Amino acid sequence: MQDKHLYEYAVIRVVPRVEREEFLNVGIILFCKQSKFLQMKYELDENRLKCLAEDFDLEEVSKNLQSFEKIAHGDKDAGPIAQMDVPSRFRWLTAIRSSVIQTSRPHPGMSCKLDDTINRLFKELVQI
């Protein structure tokens, strides 16, 4: 029997017009301190985003999400935040912000297979 690991996850949201507070779930960030696991998975659905804002700049948001992903993975070329330890990167990525890209509050769970868990959460919360 595999050990269960305590993990935290947050839903990544795109908020095309912050003042309207309408959002679309576009991704998941999953973190497990015990396993030093931090992964991010996202997908932008242009048609769904255009329903919220016709003039939405998909290219700019895509670049910002790519930066989030580089930070999550600790890429050397992603700046000083990407060089922080795994828990600090997760806390930075999930910090409350008033911008086009936001995250939910972190939620806990238990998992034996973190890769399977992020895929399940992505399917349930983003690809609905």
C-alpha cells in the first residue's frame, strides 16, 4: 500500500474584467511539501473567454500563465521567485491579487499519486 501524502491545490482563474469579478477556471496548481512536488496545469479556451470579454488579449494572458508555469517548475530563467524553495513558490503563486490571473484559496487533500490527482482535479474543475 502506498503512503498518502497531504497536498494543497488552488484553482487558477482568468478574470477578463476584474471590476466585474467574472472568471473562468483555466488551471490547477498542486503542491505537496512532503514530496517537494509543485506542478501546474492549465488550458485557455478562447471561445469561453471571449464570452466574458470580446476584446480579451489571449496572447498576453498566455504569456503570463507561461511565466506562472516556469515559476512553479523552478526554471532557472524565470527570475528570483522561481529560485525560491517549493513551499515559497506555491505561496507566491497562490497569493491574493487583484489582476487578470488569480487563484482560489488553497484547499487540502490526501493522495497516493499526485500526478493522477492533478489530472483528476484539472478534469473536474477546469474541463467541465
